[in-house]
Amino acid sequence: MRRLAVIGGTGIDEMDGLVIDSTHRLQTPFGEPSRPIQEGRVGGARVFFLQRHGRPRAIPPHRINYRANVWALKSLGVDDIVAINAVGGIGAAMHPGRLVIPDQVIDYTWGREHTFDEGSSGSLLHIDFTEPYDGALRTALIARAEAARIPHAAAAVHGVTQGPRLESAAEIRRMARDGCDVVGMTGMPEAALARELGLAYASVCMVVNAAAGLGDAPISTAGMHAVLAREAAVVSALLRHLLEANYGA
């Protein structure tokens, strides 16, 4: 049986319904993960949970130790990762409250530790990143969303920016020209690092605001958190359905 880990993002501090059996405090060759990793069960399915921003501290997106997070999950025997991301909507259909399962990514970040390859092996670590998200895991998420009648977008381009500031209106116009449908700050290098370690990785994005220059009102943290509070329950339901159907005993 494959093992699933969920990486929680903004607004997903805990995993709904998780009965914790153990907590793993790990050291990795790349330092400490954002937070001790929780292991437990949701119903009859075993799952691991890690909040990438930490708690109670809030690690900004450009300071997250993505390498330690992914390495730690791999060391615990995880096979699959579903990452939760809060994003802004760029495409016309990407309104606040929209659930999105992206199929492509464009990386606009800089200065982050983007790879485990530090040149010590004597060979270059070239991964095929043509399809950045695992096809089978995406298909499973989409199938569970459809079966549970959870409205969602089954494909989108996820643009990842540096943060922690939000984007300018001109930057969003450029991203729209590039083909981005949503914009977030934590999707990379997480997806590529998972691929380097041979882990199946997929993302579930919650649109929490219209991106800069596209809304009728200024972007506010309060407005984002109001959408997150409402949509976190929908994401939790999707994860429960996925666990019961694909990871149950």
C-alpha cells in the first residue's frame, strides 16, 4: 500500500479528522523541516501531515526549507504527496472559492535552494519535468472530486512567485500573457524536489482572491482568510475521499 503525505499551506494548519499516532521530529542533511511531521489515520487510511509554514511561527514562502521538508517525508517512507496551496486567480474562471488541480507550473522564484544536486555525485541530476505533477495522482484527485460532486478546475497553469509581497498589476498582466491561470508562492521548488526524490506529487489550489489589478476591491489579508476558512472544509472533504478510496486498509 502506498503512503500519502499532505503538505498544508496557508489556512490549513491541521488536517481535519486526523487521529495522530506519532509525531516525527527529524533532522535531515538539509536542516530541520518546517514543523514536526504528524503521522496518523483518517478513517482507516494512514497519512502523514506537514504544515510548510510551521506553527505557531509563520515561515514566509521564500524562507521555507523545502529540501528538508521533502527529504523528511521521503525518509518516512512516503510515496505520494498532495500539496495544498492558497493562490490568486488570474484566469476568468478562477474566482475566489474555486478549487483547482493544476497540470502545469511556471517558476518565477529566485534565490531558493531548488535542487538536492550539490555537485558531489560526479553526475548531473537532470529530471524530466515536462509534466510537473504526477498524472496518476492528479487523476485520482479529479476522480474523487467528480465522485463527490466537488466543483473544481481539472487543469491550470500555476505560476509561482517569490513573495512574500503580492504581485503588481503589471506582473499579473505578464503572467496572464505567459499563460498562468493562478498565482501562488509555495509551489516551487517543492514540486521539482519531490520529482528528484522519485515521489509522486500533485497540488490542490484554493483561489482566495482575484490577482492584482483584476478585482473590484483592494486585496486584503482578512478577505483571503475569510475564503480560506470557508474552503478549507471542501479541501478536507476531498482529501478524505482520496484517502478512503486510494489509501484505505
